[in-house]
Amino acid sequence: MTADLRTGTAEQATQGWTSALLWVLAAASVMSHIAIIVFHLPQAVGGAMIASSLTLFGLLHGASTYGWRGILFFLVVCLGVSNAFENLSIMVGFPFGCYHYSELDIL
């Protein structure tokens, strides 16, 4: 019975800091949106700030809900399926229509 109490306490402590960190990451995402508008940040900087805060939020929330093994499995499946469909679309035009990547002229 003592081991169960210790495990429960450790789990509650972990849940406490995880919840606080999720709130910090959510606030970072909102602050990133505000900073982009107020300070007229370049699109690359603003996009990186938003993408990194939301990616960390998604991974941490998924790990706290499904465990690290579950969220990593989900990530691998999503990346594999999306890559397969993008490659299929580039080769045969299904499901997104025919398109190709062109050279990028910066200037």
C-alpha cells in the first residue's frame, strides 16, 4: 500500500509540472502571435516561434495523455502517411492534383 501511495504522489507531482509547462507553452504561442503583429517580425522568425511552441505543446500534451511511446508512434505514422501522399501526388497527381517544385528565385 505504501508503494501505491508513493507512485500516486510522484504521478501527481509530474502531472503538476506538466500542466504548468503546457500553460507556459500555450501562453508562448499567444505571445508569439502578438509579437508578430506588434513588432512586425519577419515571417520566418514569427513562423519559427509559433511552430516551435505549438510543436512542443503537442508533443508534451500527447505524451502526458498517451505516453511517450504512444505519441512517438502517432508521430511516425503521421509523418509516414503524409510523406507517402505527397510523393504520390507529385508522381501521379492523386490526391492533391498535379504540381511540381520549381527553382526559387530569391531576388
